[in-house]
Amino acid sequence: MALETWLIKLKKTISNTLDTARSSNHKANVGVLSFEIAGLMSKLLQLWNCLSDKTIIRLRDESLSLEGVHKIVSNDESFLLGLACAEMAENIRVVAKSISRISKRCQDSDLQGFDRWFDEFANSGHDRHSWVLSSKDMEAKRKKMDKYVTITATLYKEMEELSTIENCLRKCKEYKPSSIKEQKIDDLQTKLFWQRQEVKYLKERCLWNKSFDMVVSILVRSIFTILARLKLVFFGFEFGYPSCLPRSLSASATVHPTQNPDTFHFVSGPMKTSSKPAVSFFESNSKLLKPPSSTLGAAALALHYANLIIIMEKMIKSPQLVG
């Protein structure tokens, strides 16, 4: 009887311990990773801005029409658009890789499997969790991320200031006491107190005290929406995507600004299958970024010659500087 009672108590103790552990894990905050996450949010904001109607129209009508681009790169507009699309897709892939690593810390199983769902969406357009946001919702997310990035950057500066004050105070205490130094120590201690209060206040407002599930949810929904926007802009696929997207845009391809910015329509049915082996969306785009072996890019000389062209242009505009 005593043994049975002891076993019951042991079972309750273990159960309570596990519940406490689960609770603490669920409440785990991102902490120092807030700075990395703020960096990811900043990159997402840049990608979203790059895919705005205004930016895309300027890319098509101005950047791709430059004489230098036509002479040095290509005069094929569809090829140039393909390069722009591939570069943006590669940037999205890199950010998604970082999000995938952080998502493993989430409690939500769907968020933990972000990499799998993201690849599925990239290759087929199948958004099984409805993570793609409308333009209106994405704008709200954009403002929220911008706010978090700003406050987290401020926190970083204030934490550096806090560290500086702590170091100064420690050095002052190492020397022999005097009336002047005691006054300085008192001033530093007061300053240290208020600086700690400022840091505490900023931690409560920024990403520092937010849960992994909360911040990863913002990142995931944003990058899904950005990828959807990329496909809509460069491929015009608004109602669903084929199982395998082309590596570059066709000769008749063009940029499609959003006709109805308040809505997105994406496939939510079963994934399409193909008898041919599918090439992933990101793999097909990455191939376009690999320069042929006979080019300067393959020889890692593109940047060198680009700098030479800039110098020559300056010399032509200001011949008096030559010599």
C-alpha cells in the first residue's frame, strides 16, 4: 500500500514537472535572437518594396532600357526580366533558409515544418495553410515589421550604451576612492539605473520578449506573400501555378502590375502531378544566375571590369582629371 502511494506521488511529480517544462518552452522568448530576426524582417521589407508596382515599372521602363545594359548584358528584355526574377527568387530562398532554422524553435508543428510547406508552395502554388496575405493584410504586417525593426535597432544601441556605462562604473571602482570619484560613481550609478529601465522598456516593446511562434508566424506569412507577389509580377500566375515553372521568361513575357491590389487568388486544391521529373522553382531560377564559362562572371572578373567602366566613364566626363 505504501509502495502504491509512493508510485502515485512520483507519477504526479513527473507529470507536474513535464507540464512546467512544456509551459516554460511555450513561453520561451526570442531574446538575443531578436536582432537576427529584425534583420530578416528588414530584408523582407526590402523584397516587398522591390516588388511594388512602382518599382517594377521603373525596372522595366528605365533600368532595363539603359544603353549600357543592352551593350554589356543583353538587349533581350525577356532575358533581362528573367535575370531580375532569378535574383529576387535567390534572395527569397536565402531568407527562407534562415526562417526555416528559426522555425525549428516553435511549438506550432506547422511552423516547424515551414521549409516543407514553403517548397511545396514554391513548386506548385499549393498554400495549404492559407499563409498568403491579401495586400491590405500585408500592408498591416509591413507596418508592424517596420516598427519592430526600428525599436529593436534602438534596443541594440541602448544596450551598447548600457554596457559602456557598466564598464565605466567598474573602472571607477577599481581606483582609490576620493570625493570627486565618489561623486562620479554616484552619477554613473544613477545613469546606470535609468539606462537599465530604458533597456527594460524597449525589450517589452520590441521583439525581445515575443515568442518564437509569434515572430515566426509574421516571417512565414510575409515570405509566402512575397513569393506569391513575385510569381504574379513576373509570370502572371494569379489563379494557380504549374508544377514546374520555366527558368526564364518567354519572349512574349512582360511585367504584370497588380490589377486588383486588395486580393490574391491562389490554388488551394490538390497538388498537380506531372509524368516528367519536376525541377524545383528555386533550382530552375538559380541556374539562370550561373554565368557561362566564357564570361567575365565565371572568371570572377565582373566586378573588376565594372569598376574599370565606372572609372573610364568618370575620365570621359572629366578629362582634366586624367594625368
